[in-house]
Amino acid sequence: MPELNPDFVNIVSALTNASPYFQLLSMELIEFDIGRSRIEIPVNRKHLQPFGNVHGGVFCSIIDAAAFWACFAEVEEDVGMTSVDLKLNYLAPSAGGKLIAIGRRIKLGKTLGLAEAQVMDEDSKVLAHGTSTLMVLPGLSFNREVALPPKFIDL
């Protein structure tokens, strides 16, 4: 398998972190590589539901994103992906600190992928876990105004 181009990873991470939805949730793609990813959200007042805990939609978003990026690194260049199914379990509440999602690719085929993500707090307490089925979409290009370097480095 070819190796990811670090220049591609850096530019795509910066573009992703500047995207409107990531900005809305203060979500940051910290890293993605073949089969894994890390996304973080510093919990702010805007993330809380009326009872003072992080809203389930925030957990859903970070799990969806971490699962996506854990698979995206392996798809061919000029291929996109989208979530077609998302299942998660809320395991413990959070009212502050930082949410850390670790994504892991379980299987990636030609048309579908399966990934999981676990959300923890800064003390490694597991707060939520989820799985996502992703559809591989040939011809779906990354929405950008910046030319991207090649995705892979041939070894």
C-alpha cells in the first residue's frame, strides 16, 4: 500500500479545520493516517444541552467525523466518501474539558467502508462509542480552492 503524502495530509487537515461545520463545533482534525484518525473538541457553552451536559449531537458529529477520516486515507485519489449509517452509544456525560475521538477503520471495500470511533475525555474516560458505514463515491472531489498535492507517495 502506498504511503500518505504528508503535504496532502497537512493541507487537507487545514482545509477541513477551516470548513464551516468544523468551525461551528470548534472541531479539529488533529491527525489522520491509514486506518486511524484523531479529532478533538474543546467543550464550550455552545455544546451543552439544557441540563448542562454535552448534547448528543456533538458526540454524534465527532464520531461521524473520526470514522470518516479513519477510512478516507485509504481511498484512491479523486474518490470521496459519505456516511450512510451511524450507530452510537452514549456511555457517560460530559460537561466540560475536551472531547477526544479516536477513529479506526474496520474494513474498507470498493463501495463500502466500516469504521468505529471512541470518544474520551482528557482522563481517557470513555464517553461514547459508535460505528459508521461509509459509501465510497468515485468522482466526488474534495471541495477546495487550493490545488492539492498527490495524496500518496509511491514507495
